[in-house]
Amino acid sequence: MNKAFDILLVEDNADLAGNVIDYLEALGHRLHYAADGEAGVREALMRPVDVVLLDLALPRRDGLSVCAEIRRRADHRIPILMLTARDTLDDKLAGFGSGADDYLVKPFSLAELAARITALAQRPQLGQSHSITVGPLTIDRQLRTATRAGQPLRLSPLLWDILLLLAEASPQPVARAEIARKLWGDEPPPSDALRSHIHLLRQIVDKPFGAPMIETVHSIGFRLSAP
């Protein structure tokens, strides 16, 4: 039997929501439901969930705003799968830019939805373990240390925070805007500041080891991948 997950569905279309809930509950998952953006934020922050299924067009608050609010306020990284009828590249980039982990265009197969939920929920997440490992890189969240191939990495607190963000999301990219929000809140410095910090992080994490792990994802942000 597949593992059961706690799933929050934020969707204002009652018929679609009913179909999704019936299908996923039949697979053994536990569903929580919100019909508008404000309720979605409250539900995501008040109860432990493994995945959030988030519609983009919602009453009271749109999905992009909800996603960004969850990313800003949650004390751990909750996987977020956006469900939307908008399928242009700009729409997808906006979704990833707000902090979404995956994107599924309506109409979609319920079987594919279930498969994507499983893939997202089984990623190592903040709060499940003190240690995160990506290839030869290991990060200890409790001790705030990092090693690559057993060699300690000497990181400033800010560089360590950036590396942690990338490791939590790996292998998915993290948007520049999300990194800036996590580090500096609502008053980020000029865009060159993040670029400079990424450059410094690469000098420590990648350069001494030959094989790069920090990748630039065009028009989105950065990704940490095993070499």
C-alpha cells in the first residue's frame, strides 16, 4: 500500500474539489479543504500538511499571493503544487517565482495528480530531519554546518541560509525572488547583492571540488544538484 499523506486542497470550484477529494481519499490520503485564498493561508499555517494543492484563481486572495505568504510565514518548506488553467510560460514562471514546487495544468488526470503528490511529499523537507544530503553535500540544520565530501565548508550565516534553501528544494530550482524574501523580507537589497552572494557560495561549495553543484536556471533562479 502506498504511503498516505496529509493534503491541503485550496480550490473554489466545488465540483473539481469534490472529485479530487474523493479520488485522493480513496487512495488513503487525508484531505483538508479551503475554498478561498485567505482560508488557504490559515489552513496551511495552522496544521501540519505534506503537500498543498493550490488553485491560481481564487476568491479573496489569488494563488500567487497565497503561495508567497505560505513561503514567507511557514516555519518549514511545505511542497506546493499549483493547479491552474493558465499554461503560458509567463504564467508558469510567475508560479515558480512565488515559490511553487510544481505546476499542473487543468484539465489534468487524477492519476497524474496523485503521482506528483507522492513525488513532492517524499522529498526531504525542513523539520523532518536535522540532516539534508544532496550527493556529496551534507547540511546539519541543528548545528548550522555543511560539509562536501566530508570536508567542512566555512560559510557565513547568510551563505549558509542560501545553501539551506537550495538544499531543501533540490532538485527543483528556487526563484530569485523567493531567496530574497527569505533572506531580507520585504526590503531586499539591489539585485546585484544576491548575485554576489551566489558567486561567493560557489567559490566555497563548488570551486575547490571541480564539479559544480549550484546551477543557474534561466529566468527562474538557482538549483542545487548532485554532480
